Amino acid sequence: MKEQDTLNTLKGVGDKSTALFSKCHLYTLGDLMEHYPRYYTRFPAPVSFSELKEGESAAVIASVHSRMTIKRTRRLKVCVMKIKDDTAIREIAWFNMPFLANVFHVNQKFVFMGEVVRKNGVLTFQHPKYYTLEEYAQLQNTYQPVYSLTEGLTNRFFCKCVAQLRPLFQQKLEYLDADYRREQGLMSLSDAFENIHFPLNEESIIEARRRLVYHEFFRFFHYMDSLKEETARQPNSHVIADSNKSRELLSHLPYKLTNAQMRTLQEIMTDLKGPYVMNRLVQGDVGSGKTIVAVLALVAVAEAGFQGALMAPTEVLANQHYETICELTRPLGIRCCLLTGSIKGAEKKECCRRIAEQDVDIVIGTQALIQENVNYARLALVITDEQHRFGVRQRERFLQKGNHPHVLVMSATPIPRTLAMMLYGDMDISVMNELPANRLPIKNCVVGQNYRPAAFRFMNTEIEKGHQVYVICPMVGESETTEAENVMDYSEKLSLALPNARIATLHGRMKEEEKNSIMTAFAKGETDILVSTTVIEVGINVPNATFMLIENAERFGLAGLHQLRGRVGRGEAQSYCVFMYGKDSDKIRERLEVLNQSNDGFEIAREDLKMRGPGDFFGIRQSGEMDFKLADIYQDASIMTLAHQHFQELKESGVDFCAYPDLKWQPEQTLAI
């Protein structure tokens, strides 16, 4: 058994399972090893109904008191049943699970486990998990991993597959000295893989994660170091002089650039005419006006007789960039074209011809810009928008499209400068930390679920004003393992509460064409409310959207919440964001209060770093900056610093990293799009 072996070498994995695994981008045993649990289910000791506390997860041993009845709504089948213990009788409910009527029989005893909710003034369960007494006795006080999977793959089957990999865990070749590991509190790689998938307790999970996070950062720095050597500072073969057309465009803008925009533009223009190829990161908070700075640079490149390319993470954003740039540059005589995955046949062929024959000056698109059949005549500037949504391999492929073109990377991820210097060590950094003068600060509030009716009324008020609304849910559909709002059921709630509103749903399981269609319709004002998962975090610019409600806000990291909030406040009207928590605690409210008090992404990132603790990765989902599988650049800043320092020390001492296959970074397997 080797890590590069395909998954069908595992017992029980056939063609059907292999196809399902591939939907999760899992192809080899090594891929399976590094598909880490999303979280762990803890099985507490059962209590009585009289001991339940609202908002907590609990288990109760109870007998079935009545047969199940099924109530039907327009979209839901509500399955209701009464259960009792020695202290009370309670009504519990499931949604769209009518088959349970054949599972439960009067007087049978089960353990019911789930989040405690208040219904009709009493504490009970909604959509609880259920176990026989024997099953629960085996699970009690254990930590069961829960993985992110596709429909058709069950968590139980996945765990059985991972269990077959345990011999591979012990084959991990250690590259850290035992004394160093002891000094820094790092377990071995083999123990880390064992404990992340099969933990004994919470402490073993935390220690395993710490080592695997260190491993991800160390491996990343090793890859970036090799990449830096390959792309050492090159002489500038595309010297771009001061641009008259850029100045003309600047003078005709209906607004004045901020000081931060002017400073960044000057740094870019200095690079373009300097002795070396530009390699610059522009960090600008959401709404800081990075796009116009990029356009001014593209205009300068076009005027000098070269080509520029702008790559966006989604088709909707690429289309919006294309329309904006065409409108700005058409009076200047600059030719633009759009190239995305949905452009096919003769239209695509014609676009590629124009690019190859320099019949176009600026090319805007998605990853289609780096396909093999796209050849540029005189590519001098490459711009990637929302850099954290692209893998390192994509950036490298883009560079191969020209003869050492200038590189401009734009990111709205607010990374503190010290961390950015490690992550983007081969780049110069510009920071845009001002918002345009016409933008009003977003008004925020942090509330519990009892505020939801008021939030719905406020939504309706905004819609009546002609504005649009986002609702963000952490889940696509109902889950057997997670108590949280989901997109599908929430749309039903909204349609009942706001029957006149035009509501659309959006989530990552949809096909790309369907997602693009829904986002485009929302951008055009054809729908009032978009109920979505975090797929809207980047890739859509709707200035008319003025209200956002984020459900179960405690399930997201502060950086991810700030990115989501950046979808509103993009026009001149006052915008609002409501962070609604599903679980209430002083710690949750304190953390979310950071967002309530500030709209500054860099300030939020600093506060986030201060507040994080070693166990905070439980139940807090980050937005996946840099496409790490476990590591989070905010939460794990101290581990990242440690890995960076040690990598530099080992490199200077002449360690042969090639001897350790586990250090091979494979960014093409972790692309976010």
C-alpha cells in the first residue's frame, strides 16, 4: 500500500465509490489521508428532559410515547412524534424523513441527541439523531470525525475507508528533529495523522492539528522558495513609460481617487518603467477601489503597444469587469475582449485569434485565460483579482503565457503585513486602507434568533425601497450531523414570511452555468433576495444590495464574515449587515462584537489574532485563504511564524529537502475554484 495508489485498492471501493470520491477531488490514498474531518461529534452522557439547557447539545434516553404523524407544507413533510422519560413528555420533529414512521414503535427506548430548542415554551429537540441504547453506549465520550462529502458518500463508509489507511500513517517520513519537536510541542507526522482521524480526546485533536498545520506551512514555504528561485528578479523587457491615456481617464472619472489609491498607482507605474519586472501584491479592503487602479495600469500598458490580462475568479465578476473596463476605455480607443468558460465555438475561436494577432489590448476573463490554446502576442501585464481564490499553480501558468510579464496580484483578504510578507515573500506589497468618499459605512448589529421576525420586516422595507437583500446560510440542505440554517429550507421560510418578494437560492452544488445565471439575474435586479451559502463571498458586485443577514454567524471566522459583509455597501445608499448567532455564549457575542464595532478588515484581522485560542478551530469555518486544508493564516499565525523561521534555518544549514517526499507541495490539487 502506497500513498500514490488509487482509491479502488481499498476494500469496498468500486467504480461507483471511486466516481463519488472524485467529486470531492480525491483520487489516491494520499488524497484520502489529507481529507481531514470538518469537525467532531461528541457523545455526552444522557440527561433527563428536566436537565436540558437551551442552545446546548444533549442526549436523553426516552421511550416512544405516540405514533408518528406527518404534516405537509408546500415544500416540507414535518414528521412529529411524542417521547417520554421519567420527568416529562416532549414532542420532537424531523423534516422530510417520513420513513422514520417505520423505525419507531410505541414503548421502544432510544437515545435522542441534538441541539436543545425552545418550542411552545418547552425545551425539546428538533431533527435529533437517534441511537439504540447499545449503539450509544459504545459511542459515549468518544470523538467521531465528520467529513465534508458529496451526496452518495456516507460518513460511516468514509470512516471505514480511512481506517484502512492506518498502516500508511506509520510510514510517514519525519523531517523534523526529535529534539526540536519536543522543544516546540510538535508530535510526529505519523502520530498527527493517526490522531486527526482517530482522536482519543480533545487534547489529541488539538495537538494533531497543530502538527499538521505546521506541516502545511512548512511545505508551502518550501514550495514558494523553489518558485522564487525559478522566478528570480528578471530584467524589465516591457518598459511602460508615463501614460497620457491613463491621465486622460483619471481626469474624466466622476470621482477623485483616495490617497491610498494614488499612492498604489504611483508604486505600480514606478515598477512598470523600472529596471526589473514588477511583482506586486495590492492589498485593499473590500470596496477600497482596487479595480480602477488596475484599469489605469492596463491602459498604460495598452498605450505602450503591449497587452494586459485581468483574471477574475468567477464568470459573473469577469463579465462585470469587462463591462466596466469597456465603458471606461472605449473613448480612449482601447480594444477589449472577454474570455470565459461559457464562451464556445466560433466566438471563442475569434477571441483567441484576436489575442494571438494583437487585435485586442486588454483581455478580461476567468481561468479560460490560461488554457493551452490561448496565446498572447505581446503580454506585458498579468493581473489576478481576488488572489486567494487562485492556486499557486494558476499564477505560475499565467506567467508562462508571456516573456516575463509584469505581475499585479489583488486581494481583498485583510492579512496583517507581517503575515503577508511571509505568504507573499517574493512580492512587493501595496496597502489600500481607505474607502472612496461616496461610500457610507455599513451599519451592523449582532443579534440572537429572536430578532429574525424584525430582520424579515426590515428586509421587506429595503425591498419596497427598490433595494436587494442577501441571506447567508452555512448549509446547503438539512444535515444529520449539524444543527444550522440551510439554504433550501430558509427559502421556504422567506417565501412564507415575504410572499411578494422574488427569492432565488444559490449554493456550491449547483452547476456552474446555473450559478452564473442566478448571480447574473440578481446583479440585474431581477430578484429581490438571494439566499446563498458563502459562494457569493467573491464574484458578484451589486451596488443595489443594501441588506445582508448572516445566519449562524458563530460558525464562520471573522475574516470570512468580513468578506461576506463586503457584498453590501458598494453603492451610495446606506447598507446594513445583521450577524445572527444560533448558539449564544459570552465568547460568541464578544467575538462577533468585533464586527459590530468595525468595518476595517485590517483592524478585524488584528483583533481576530488576539482573541483566538488553541481550541477555536472547533466549529469555526474560515474562508480558505491560500487554499490550505487545515491551516488558517489568522488563527495559526504563531505556527506559521515558527514554520517560516525553522524552514529558513534548515535551508541555511544545507538540509536536502528533496529527501522528504512529504514536503512536495501540489497546489494544482487545492485550487479553490
